[in-house]
Amino acid sequence: MARTRGKSPQPPVKVPTPVTEKQQPFAAPPPPQPQTTAVTTKSKSKNKNIKNTSYQSDGVEDNDVFLLPLSDYWVALALILVATIVRVYKIYQPASVVFDEVHFGGFATKYIKGKFFMDVHPPLAKMLIALTGWLAGFDGSFDFKEIGKDYIEPGVPYVAMRMFPAICGILLVPCMFFTLKAVGCRTMTATMGAGLIIFENGLLTQARLILLDSPLVAATAFTVLAFSCFTNQHELGPSKAFQLSWWFWLVLTGLGLGITVSIKWVGLFTIAWVGSLTLLQLWVLLGDNKNVSMRLFTKHFMARVFCLIIIPLTFYMAMFAIHFVCLKNPGDGDGFMSSEFQATLNNKRMKDVPADVIMGSRVTIRHVNTQGGYLHSHPLMYPTGSKQQQITLYPHKDDNNVWLLENQTQPLGIDGQPINGTKAWDALPEPQYITDGTVLRLYHGPTHRRLHSHDVRPPITEADWQNEVSAYGYEGFEGDANDFFRVEIVKKKTYGSVAKERLRTIESKFRLVHVMTGCVLFSHKVKLPDWASEQQEVTCARGGTLPNSLWYIEGNSHPQLQGDVEKVNYRNPGFFGKFWELQKVMWRTNAGLTDSHAWDSRPESWPILRRGINFWGRQHKQVYLLGNPIIWWSSSVAVAIWVVFKAIAVLRWQRSCNDYANTTFKRFDYEIGTSVLGWALHYFPFYLMKRQLFLHHYFPALYFAIIALCQLFDYATARIPGAGARDTALINRIATVSFLVLSTAVFMLYSPLAYGSPWTKADCKRMKLFNSWDFDCNTFYDSYDKYSEVPSISSSVVPTTSAAKNLEPKQEEAPVSQKQEEAVISGAPPAPDQAQVEHRVVAKEEKVEYRDQDGNLLDPEEVKALEGKVEFKTKYETKTRVVDEQGNEVQEPVEGWDQNLAGVAPPHPDVEGVNSETVQGKDEGAAAPQDVAASKDGEKEAEEAKAKPASENQQDATIKEEL
């Protein structure tokens, strides 16, 4: 704001009108004041009054939300009560796992059991969900494994766990109400905005389930409220600066930023919004060189640094500190983390190992870059190329990760003849250290083959600069020149002077260069197909990147390296090391979620609500995430209107039009512009993301769009130029009530999809405005009468605590029909009723099958022809045929197979991999999901229409390998 700072009074005719006076261009001009009085006043207030109004914004009133009329608080309380009814109504249904409850309920289980897992989201909301379940008596015995898995029978306190997101959804309402009051909107407008939040179908759907989006939007709304209140205090000028209310809202803004980013990284967009507007505030302060000294500016700057950077960062790191304390035990996320990180978990710390690596050492070799998988082989062949044995990168410890380091030639005995066999290196006269440049061979003991490469393209990465890496040979085979690899220690990545000269465990980082072709052993984030158990590809690359070509030795044993020898172990990374590593893994994994999903969508479709998400479908009901069309489309139009307004305003400003001299014009531009900026910063970054995206990613942006809609509504109905206060109040009241009633009516029409309530096919088809709204109307009954024939779940038997487990008597044995259904779902034939069918076993027949090295089944004639010519090493399968006295075949349960499923064929022992220890265990006690009948023609279409959890491959990644 401009002001005069002259040393002596000037002639009255030369006194300019201060540009910071509040201008009312549509009201009658004030009566003229004596010029001498103005000069005198100015002279007397030279140092006092002018300084107190230096950077106060025009047209701003004190909208402190703690100083509102009592009636506003009663309105807010009434809105909270309505929101509670809408959010909590029949929250116990569906009484089974819905959409991403698969993930976030499962994470609660892991928190309660203390098992480490890896997720792409920060831990705050997940820990609060787990805390809610734990307080309600949840013991972590339920795994949330599948959509549709029943909550009632195992007694899961799912209602209590759903109440946390519901409470967050309720708190969203007062946040919206008080935010609109803080930015100067009328009470009716604020009521309308809160009502739009209550009756927004998408926000309701998310708030009734164990998901993260409701806490995320609530934290975002709290941050917006706090920063809006702080901005109001800041714009009132120096009189409010550094006062209690100024500090209060600034500190709460920083706390809100910390909470938001600790729930999801989408909070970074909220940080960008607050940061952008804060920089604008500082920029204005910096330009006021007449009234804001550098000392005062530094005070403003440091206050914002502390509250908006230090507080959020400290809070964010504190959440991960609690996360690490909770997850002390090994879990299925270990494979994502480095060995240093894993060593901090209970029972995962590696024993000290010999530091020096010598010829004959049995070692495990880990990749440096792609989250440290082990160089691995197993007796499975490539289906293409050389069809030799596979070499992969495997994230878990396994006997198939062990390699024997051999020299180019076998050692010589006393008689000067080569000593054959793997134990030839165990009793050397002197240890043979492996120095930089040594050429060696790597022998895979479990399969008796050596690491091998040749000029053959890999099965997946078929680039000219990539060669296949395989395991080649047999026991007693001397090998060939394609087995030779040269060790090249990369000194800049190695710590310790000795480790830079010769190979040492953990300390030395090295490359393995294939001598014959010059390529380097290489791995990258490419997975092999099912025929390799989706393990990571290993190739030999010419010109591959250094990080993907680096390896180190973790395990090391040798008969000559026992006793009092130098040993090493992983360094403890400490909290900051673990914190930073987890951030990098989360970033890489999040960026790697690029697989398509049946219900994903792209950002361009979100503002116009082109598609929703199928969350759940059972018992002729459906939960489908779809927003309230009136609210979504109106908020998008509001954003578009401001963009057009801003474009015209900029053009007129360029033509020297003095529009910004009008206070109302200026406030309209700034206030709605800040909301549109928040919408843009929470929306447009998603265009840069290649990962899976869903409609619920738009909710934070939608919140800002609703704020912009209400502000536009307020200016259009309550701040009409030239209208009287009574007229504007009436117009505002009529307009807000009408729009809110319309939005509520549309909400009611689509509410069955949010609540999972009964609906009819006719009503469903009538409300399906677009084909892209792909909720399945054939799921529903033709009339509501049919729903009365189906027994509904009574809220009186819904478990909210673990005590619900005792509500129903425990049955000794499940019905036969249930057993048969479980058998069908598992892919096995239905089990016969043991009470009705009893067989007396009179004979057992065994059949042995033989296969060649590529896994092809050999018929008896081929086996007979090969007898005496080859050695049969691997027996792939033994089948036992049990015959009863009627000659019928009966399946005999094997050890570990459910005895109640006698008559059901057990799975092949190698059906999921050669080494059973490396296979993820199955929860045999999990109940099978109750699928509704397909309503579309064709099994493929029906499968695509089923609800699937978002990022469904994320959990698989924690087991199989990183993305």
C-alpha cells in the first residue's frame, strides 16, 4: 500500500488519495473532507497509523472462526449431526471385504503382529486403522485376503475399523463450513458447501470403508482451514502479525501438512499449494521496503520456515519412527529392503562371516541396484533360446542362491594331476585370494551346472546388446570357455582399502565380465513370465548401466576360513539410513505400478465423471464408487468460469484497464484464484504419472473445486453490485437452498450404489446416464419385493469388538455344500459327503512319470529305449491311485492336506515351484468368497466386471520381487 513519508506537510492541493483506502465504486461517494484536516491527520500519524496499515489487504475483514456469532456454531453442530447420520447409516454392510480393504485391512493385521511389510503410502492412517482395530479387540488373525471374504463368522471388528474413516468423513463437514467462513462467505453459502460434502456420493462411499482416502481428504481440509485462517490474519496487517492467533493458525498449518503427507504422498501437492501462497506473501513483504525492514522480513521468513518446513518434516519422520518400532519382526516385505535394513529386524541379523573370499568359497551374490536380489538358479529351463537352465534374481534366501567360486583350472594334487570335484578347493596349501582382475568360474552346487553366457538373445529382453545367461553342464563336466568371468572391483563403490585390491565379503562391489564376449552380468527391473515364477531377469549386457551391473558377496564360507579369522557384517544403518532407504523403495515401487487395472481411469475423465470403480458385488447388491454428478459438474464449471474470467482480466490489464482498482474485482480474483490453484496442483500432476490411477485420486482436487464453487456462488448471490443487503440475503438464501435440495435429490437417486442397498434393474438403468458408468444393472433384482425374501444382516449381530466371536455357536464341521464350494473355488473337484460315501481301500497303485531336461513327458516306450543309455536323475511326480472294492478311484489325503477333503485331489507338490521353501504359504483356513452369478455373457467379461483391489499387484510384488 502506498503512503506518504514526507518530512514536512505539503500543500493541501498536492495530497494524493491513498490507494489503500477501501473503495466502494457502486456506492454513493463520501462527502468531501477538508483537505487541511487530511494533511493534519497525515502529519500526526506519520509513524503510527501508517505503519499499522502498511500491508493490510483491501476489502478484508477479521473472519476469525473463534469469533463467529453463536448461531453459526449451532448451524455447524446441526451439519455435523446430519453428516454423522449419513456416514454411519448401515455402516455394517457390506459385511465382507470391499475393494482396497484387502490391502489396508491386511496392513492392520501386520501391524498387530509386528510383521514388516512394504507399502507405497506413508504409515499414519494405516497405523490409526490398526490402532482402532486393536482397541476393538482385533488380534490380527483375519487376513483380508480377498474381496467378499466374510467378516461375521471370524468375528472381525470391522465396524469399529470402518468408524475411523467415517469419523474423518464427518470432520470434513465442519472443516468446509469454517473454511468458507474464514474466506468471507456468508453463513448460507458455508452451509451449502458443507451440505455438498455431506451429500457427495463418492466421498460417502470412501468414508464408509477401511480406506485411506477419507483420512487424506480430511487432513487436506484441515490444512486448508488452518492456512485460510492464517492468511486472513496475515492480510489484516501488522496489527495481527505475531499475535497468538497468527502463531496458532500458522503452527496448525504446519501440523496439517505433516499429517496430510504422512497419510499419502498426495500431501506433497498440498505442501506445494501452501508453499506457493506463502512465497507470494513473502514476495509482497519483501517489496515493502519502506515499512518492512530486513530484520522484520527475516522474522516473517524464519517463522514460516519453522512452522511450514520443520514441523511437517519432524512429524513425518516421527510417524516412520513409530512405524519401525511397530514392525520389528520379519515379514513379506523384507525382499524390498537391503540386507543392512533387514538385519535390524528380529531374527534377521546375519551372523558374522569371513571377510576374505578365496577360491573354493561358497558364496551368495547379491545385486546392488534392484533392491538386492540374489543370483539364483533352479532346475527349470528357458522355453526359448538355448533352452538351458534359468538364471534369475530372487529376493529371498534360498539354497539355490549358493555358488562355488572356482579357478579357470582345477588345482593340482601331489602327483601333479588335476583334482576333480567340488571339494578339490577345500584343502589348498595356501588360500588363493581373488584379486581384482581374477578370472573364475561360478559352480551351482544344487544343480551341478556353471554360470554360462553365449551369443544368444535372452527370452524377454531381446536386444542386440543383451546376451542370455544360463546354467550349463552336469556333474563331472569340466565346462567350457563360456563359463569364464573376470572380477572387476569398482573402487569408487567399495569401502576399505583392502577390499579395493581383493574380493571381500560385503565391502567389495564388483562387476563380472564375460571373458569370451566382453559383456557384463546384468539385471534390471524386468520380470520373467510364469515359467520362471515371475522372478527377475538376469542377462549379460554390453554397455549396460553401472548400477545394474554391480554385485557384492553376502554369504561366504570355506573350510579354511574358520576359527580366528577376520569377519565382517552389515553396518547398522540407524534410523535415518532406514528412513531414507524406505523412501527410495516406496518411490520406485509406486512408479512401477504401471500394469493396467480393470477399473482404472485417466485424469482427463475425472472432472466430468466419466467412470467409477466397482468396489463390491454380492447378494444382488453392488457398491460402486461414483460421485454426485451435480456437484462434480458444477464444481468443474466453476473452475472453468474463473479461468475464463482470469484470461479476460489479464487481457484487459494488458490494455491498461483499471479493473483491479475495484476491491470486489480484486478479491474475487484472489480468493477464488487460490482455490483454483489448489485444484490445479492436486489435479494436473497426475497427468505426469504412468502408474495405475483411479477416480478416488481426484478427491483432494474435488474438495478445492467445491470451495471454488461456493465462493463463486457467494459472489454471484451475496455480493451483487448495486443490490441492497436485504435483497442479496434473500437471493443468497433462495439460491443456496435450491442448489442444496437439487444435490440432495441426486444423492438419494444414486445412494444404493454407495450404501450397497437394494435397487432394481429398472431404477439402475434409468440412472445410468453414460455407458462408461459401468455398474452392472443386471446384478439387481427386478423388484424390491425379492429382497425381502433374502435374510438380511441384523445390526445386532454385527461384531464391533472381538467379543462378537462368541455371538454364534461354533460348528464342529462345515456343511458339505460349503466344502464343495471351497473345492470348486480352489480348482479341485467337489468333495463327496463323507457321511454318505464310505470306501474301503483294497488296492493302491503308483505311477512314476519321467521327463526330459526340458520337462517334456516321456512315454513308456521312450523310457525303455533310453534305459542303460542315460541316467535318470529327477523323478518329477509320483502318483498314487487308491482303488476301492467297487473299482472306483478314491483320492487319499496327503500329509498337510485337509483331512475333510478326502476325495479331493491334492495339489501337485511342485505346482508352485521346485523349492517349496521359497513359495508363499497359502492360508488354507481362509473362507472362500461368495461370488454372485455372472450377469454378462462370457466368462471373460464376467471376470472383468468383478471388483478388484487397486494396485492388486502391489502385494504380489512384496513376495515375488520388486517392480
